[in-house]
Amino acid sequence: MSHAGPGEFDHGVDCAVVTGALGGVGAWIVDRLADDGVEVVGVDLDRPDGDRPNAQFRAVDLTDMGETWETVHEVDPDAVVHAAAISGPLDDPGTRVFENNTTSTYNALVAAGRADAEVVWTSSQAAYGMLFAEEPWLPDSLPIEEDHERRPEDPYGASKYCGEVVAGTVARRYDVPVTTIRPASVYGPEAERARPQREGFDLEEGELSGNLWSYVDVRDVARMVEAALAADESGHEVYHCVADENYLGQPTAEIIEAVAGELPAECDLEGQQAALSNAKAKARLGWEPAYSWRAADESPSPGIDWR
């Protein structure tokens, strides 16, 4: 395991706006940056009940262009971390999911570009299309790399696909670095982010999972945000954020072949290696996962106590 404490990545950011600050991912990003001494302005539809040192909070509707741009202009941050989204797409109408996610991403990223602020934002593995597909399908190759074709067929995946197009647009138009993070299914120590179940999984009866049993700990997502801010890059770059291994504890290729009946012609998975590759993040950002779901019971972590 790598060191995962404050100061791990030397990003030099003094002030950052974090959207979705009360969410399951955004709150951990706020905590991580604030612990590292960053002056954080957390943005969400509401303000938290408690206080968080090194952080202040504003209630902002990111689908409102005026509110979003005014907030970023007033704060004048070094970086904008956009983690706001409707992240439970099965619980909301598709129109609401798509409109909310695409509009808020456009407003937040363009506001950052106009303020000459670096951008890091969270897309999703759903951009590939497998996660919420009507009929499960196999990727063209394994492990999946960042240049794999994206072909979503659901509102959530489509909203993330559009957000990635916006990210590239902002990087080109405003000449600011923009990093897109595509997390696998996110889990963490909080109750609402329950861990994936692996007990009782039957290869003979199991069905193909849209996430191909890949996962990442929410604290590793927050770490990748800092790693991206510390990277000396320009333009728009995309990185997978995923644990090294699948969460079933069985050889990944054997699982996929058993439930799907076949493997892609190009398959280079070894042992329990995750179906999404994190090699690019390791090579370019110096990031590697520090938290394993399998070790969670051995090293429990408190949740967020200021929301």
C-alpha cells in the first residue's frame, strides 16, 4: 500500500472549489484537500449541518449558469473539482439525470475555464455503456483502456459521455488543464456506500455484471484528484480510477468467461486483475490504489462527520 495521507501529492493548490461537496464522493474530496491545507469552498444544493476546518460552503444550483459563474468568479480558485451529479440514475427520470448532469458539468467547467482555473472532474465507467445496458455485453478488449470506444445507451452514461466532450472543449478554448477521472463502482467506509457482496457468487448461475466486478474505494478517488492536480500536464487527459483487483476474489477472466460464455479476442488479464486498467494513472500520475475492499474490516475508517 502507498502512503495515503495529506501531503502525498505536491499540487501547490491554495484554493479550490469542490462541487457536490455533500455527496458520497465530493465530501471525501473536501476532506482530503482541507486536511492538506487547501482553502476549500464546497458547493452543493444545501449547506452542511456541521463545520469543517479549512472549508466553507455555499448553496448553489449548478444548473443555473448565473449562480455557478458568479460563485466561481467571486472565489477565483486555483482549481475547480467537479464531483456533482445525480449518481443514482435508477432512482430518477432519465430526462432529469441527463439534463442535470450535462448542464451542471457545462456550467462548472466553463466557469472554471473563464477563471483560468485547473479542472478535475469525475466522469464514470458508465460512459462505456456496459454499466446500465439493457443487455450486458463484453468490451472489445480486456483490460479496458481509456481509449476504448464509448457507446452508452442510458441517460447517465450519455451524460458522462457529453461531459467528457465538454471537458475537451474547455481545455482547448480556455487553455486550462482538464483531467477526467473515470471511477469504477465507488465504495467506501460509510454505510450508504455499502461494500459489494461476493459471498455465495456462483459461476454457473451468475450473470455478467455491468461493472465487470471492478471497484474503487472513495478515498482513492480523492487521492487521484490530488494526484491530477499535482501532475504537470496540459490539455484534456482521461484516467481510470480503479482498484488493482476485482471484488469477487476469483480470477477475472475465468469469471467473465463462465458467465458470458466467451472472452474478447484480445484478453490480457492476469489472475484477479481488474477489468479496467489503471496503468495510465500509475505511469502518468504516480497514483496507485491504497485501499482494498478486502482489507476494509482490518483497517476501518470513520466516515464524514460534518455533513
